[in-house]
Amino acid sequence: MSHGHGVGHGEAEGGNKYIAIFISVLALLLAIAETMAKSAQTNALSSNIEASNLWAFYQAKTIRQTAIKTAAEQLEVDLALSRDQAVRETLGARIASWKADVARYQSEPMPTGGEGRKELQERAKKAEAKRDLYTEKYHHFEVASALFQIAIVLASVYLITQVAHLLMAAGVLTAAGLFFSLVGLFFPHAVHLL
């Protein structure tokens, strides 16, 4: 009788080894998901800062453009009222120069810097799109991490209780965690969590 009891005990220990390996694999998946989540979070924050900086630069260009445009319009009034030819020529040259500055503030293509309002707006929108992409990735990886953590707990409790439903639930949660990891890695906009 003790022999039969020993065989059952040995089988349980052998099964427990597989569960321990399963838990180790879950811990590895958790570590990978957490690393990917932190990386996505860092990239989201960097892209958000980049977008904020670009929008601030855009606003500064807008303020400068408005100030110069207003000054040019005032000089046009002065030019219309002026009768002295030398003053008119000076005012005309200044107006032309300021209008060129206004146009440059509006659009300054890449060969000369790419820092006009139009280009800054495009760059800021691209940075926002990157931020949104990495935020989506981050959320998926965080959900995967939570699922892996719960699966580890359930598999660990199974070792103590031998309740098969706990192990099955751990398996289902592992599959869901893998699903969210893959979505975060390859298709972050396919599933919206928040």
C-alpha cells in the first residue's frame, strides 16, 4: 500500500516539475512584456516631449510672424502717407523684407532648415502619431504583463491545491497574455483598450 502511495506521490512530483517549468516560462514572458512596456512608455514620453517642443516652436514662429506682419501693415500705411521719395524707398524696402520674413515663417522647406510653421506643424503631428502608437503598445504590453502575473499566481496555487481548473485558467490567461503581446508588438492600433 505504501508502494502505491509512493507511485502517486512520484507522479505528482514529476507533474510539479512541469508546472514549475511552466511558471518559469511565465516569468520569462512577464519579464519580456515588462521590458517592452517600459520601452514603449519611454518612446511615448520622448515623442510627447518632441511634439510639445515642436508645437512651442510653432507658436513662437506664429507670434513672430504676426508681429512682423502687423509692423509691415503699419509701414504700408506710413508709405501711403509719405511724400518724400527717399523715405518711400526705405519704407518699401523694409516692407518687402518683412513680407519675405512673414513668408519664410510660414514655410521654410528642408534645404533651408524645415522650420517654417507649415513644416513644424507636420513634424509635430508626426511626433504625436508616434506618441499615440507607442502609448497603444504600452497599454497592450501592460495588459499582457498583468495576465502573465495572474497566470503565475494561479499556476502556483495549483501546485498547492492540485485544482485542475486553476491550471487551465493559467493556460487561458497565458494565451491571452501572448495575444496582447503580439498585438502590442505588431498591431497596436487593431485593438483599442482605453
